[in-house]
Amino acid sequence: MSSAPKILSGSRKGLTAAVASLAIAGAVGFGAVTAGTAPVLADAVRVQAPQVPSFADVVANVSPAVVSVRVKSKIQPAADDGSGFSFGPDGLDNLPPDHPMRRFFKEFRGFGDQNGRQNRLDRRSNNSKPRPVAQGSGFFISEDGYLVTNNHVVDEGTAFTVVTNDGKELDAKLIGTDARTDLAVLKVDSSDKFTYVDFADDASVRVGDWVVAVGNPFGLGGTVTAGIISARGRDIGAGPYDDFIQIDAAVNRGNSGGPAFDLSGRVVGINTAIFSPSGGNVGIAFAIPASTAKQVVQDLMKDGSVARGWLGVEIQPVSKDIAESLGLQSDKGALVSNAQNDGPAKKSGIVAGDVITQVDGKNVDSTRELARLVAGYAPGSSVNVTLWRDGKSETVKVNLGELPKTDQQASADDQTAPAAPTDSLADLGLTVTGSEDGKGLVVTDVDPDSDAADRGIQAGDVITAVNSENVGSVKDITDAMAQAAQAGRKSVLVQISRNDSNRFVALPLAKG
């Protein structure tokens, strides 16, 4: 009787061992476990694929040259009651103390707590202590402390602080700014030698090349993003010399003035603007090309300002219709709508109606290109300007002046159409009358369904010339139209004067 439990016990031990053996065998494959042999495991998955290059080496080398820029300005308080808000001398400040509008501004515009008690500002520093007004990015371009940022970052600032990659805060002074290219140069006075970077030759930069942006987005400090060059030669309407590089690296508020590097650690461009319906990054950022920045920065370091060549012309694009009316083979170039009085161009014989096609042998593809080419010369430089005039090409020599510091604006005198007999130019959709001074014809009416209306001609405009020939009568216009038709032209070039400003419009010839 006493041996039965042992036999049962022994059977259970054998059953347990057998189950364990089956479990192991099932885990690694039946029969894989034998005495003295380790289990054989399958190899881990590995994928043989091209590896994206790391930017770590580039970042490690260039980051010490990139800084955050903090800008302060002495801002006078807007109100003397400590509220921080001025109702104006003739506005709500004259309302009674218990007026509902006054209570509204106190309670809902942040001038008091929920109990109506006003939280006054500390007046002790209002009039003297600079307050933060902007922050952006920048980078050293010399070991003695010169650094580059955007003009819009430092604009109206009175005190500047740069924060280096290792957290040091250093005072800086403003050396010079250039609003036309949105560039500025600051200088840190220190005995330290700073890590600095060079500008790249962006002429060799291609769409699709990698770029690394380093900057101070939202005040976070040294932040690195990467992307590619998406496009070149972008005109975003920021200024007369727009030639931006478009990149898709993440750029946000605070990145302004920061560099975009190539994989060799050279500055390809300076981040200055983004396109964003929401205000945040959407992958479309614009950088000032290194070639533009390098020349401007050199001038700012030397003189504190930039002196540019000046041709002294008002220009407009050459459309396909205008090119056809002038006998040009392409719609490239810059059409002179006016040669300014006492300007270099007028002194050299350039007149309205000329098309500038080259400057010193360099092609002028657009008005923007002409502006950049001329601005690239120093004042006083002598250049050869190639023109298309009267159906042929000719070259004149021009001694460039200096671009005025402020844009010249023509005064706008009121023009009143004289009460005189009118004539119809039905083929052009215009009704005209003679001008008071006998020069040109005043447009008194425009057919709303005509090509003239589509091209922006308005009542009050003065037609001064057609196909570069001055007009004083309707016959002059009809004769010019007949000559254009005989020459096989499909349109005529009409010179329009409005508010002392000239422009050209190509009007198609009617079938009659």
C-alpha cells in the first residue's frame, strides 16, 4: 500500500519531463534539441539600401558660428496712466469714468483684474530701459566678431545682444544696414576669437542639393533643420533685387538672418522669409543668395552703407505683344518708359521706347535683371548699354550715377480733360481729344469691351506716341497703324502718360 503513491509520483515526473521536452522541441522545431547541442536561431532581418548622409559633422563644425540675435529698443509709454493703452487726445479718454466703453476697455482689454483693480506698469523704467522688440538669428563671418543678420531683425533697435551656441551673451553694435536686400552687419567687441564661416559660390548650387538651416526659431536657440534647394531666382515682391533661393528646410519665426549651409559648411543663403498661410513652416522658405550677400556685406563692413550704380530710367517688362509690335524676336529685355531728367541714361541719349537688351555684354532678360546688373556696378562706372531702337540694335556708353538713398517719386498733378471736340478711334476702342499743350491726345472714353480696356487704359490717360512716333492728332495715330500693318505687324505700341508717369501698351490692330 505504501508503494502506490511512489509509483504514481514517479509516473507524474516522467510525464512532466516529456511535456517539457515537447515544449522545447515545438519552440525550435521538433528534433532540434539533442543532448549537448544548442538551439539554432534564424538570422535577423537586414536591408541593403542606400543610406541617407548624416549632417552631424556639418552641424558640429558650423554651429559655433551661428548665434541668436536679441534686439531691444527704447519705447516710450503710450499712456501716462500706467494702463499701457492710449485712448488718444480726442478719443475715449474724455469719456466719464463710469462710461460703459471705458469699463469695457478696462475689463476686457487687459487693463484690470476681474474686480476692476488696475494692474499698473512700473513707471520707473518706462522711459529709460530698452525693451525687447525682436529676435532672430545670425552668423559670424570673421574671427574678430563681425556677424550677418537681416535688416528687418535689427530695424529700429537701439541695443543688440548675441547669444552664442554655448550660451554666452555678448553686446554688439550695429555697423550698417541695407533695406533693399534686407541685410545688416553687427560687430561684437571682444578679445575672443570666434568661429566663423565663409560664403559659398552659389552659382554652382543646383536645385535638389542638400541644405542645412541653423537658427533660432521661436527663441529656442540653436536648432538644425535640413532640406533641399527647391528653386532658384524667386521673385517674392520683397524688393527691387529679388533673386531668392527657395528651400524646403523647416524655417520659422526667429530663423530670420540665419544661414543655410551646403554639405561643405559654406553659407549658400541667408534665410529671410517664408510663405505660410498659417504663419508656421509649410516647407517654402526663401534665402538671400550668398553671391548677393557677400558683396553687400563687404560694403557694409567698409562704409556702413551700400553705394549702387544708377541708370536713371523707369522701365517695364516686355510682353509678347510689345515684342511683336517692336519687331523683337523674344519678349526679353526692359522697355524704357521714361528717361529721368538729369539722369545718366538721358544724358547718353536713351529715350522712352528703347528696349535695353544687354549691359556690358550681359543679357537683360527682365526688368529685375536690369536692376540687379546696374546695382552691381559702383557709381561712376562706364558701361555699354545695348538697345533695340527703330527695328535695329545699337550700343551707347553710359557713365552710371549713384542710386539715390530714397526712391524718387514724381508729383501727381490733377488732370482735367478739356472740353473740346472728340474723335473716335473705333479700331482701338478709344475716344480722344487734343491736349491743352498740343502734345499728345487725351483719352476721354474707353470701350469696356475693347483690348484697350483690358490693358488698363483709362479716361484721362494721354497718348503721347505710337510706335515711337510722337502724335498730336488722330491722323498721326491712324498713319502709324497703317505703317505697322504694311510692315506685317499685328499690333502697335502705344505710349501712355498718366500722373507724370509713362508706360507702354501694345494694342492689336483691328481687322479693318
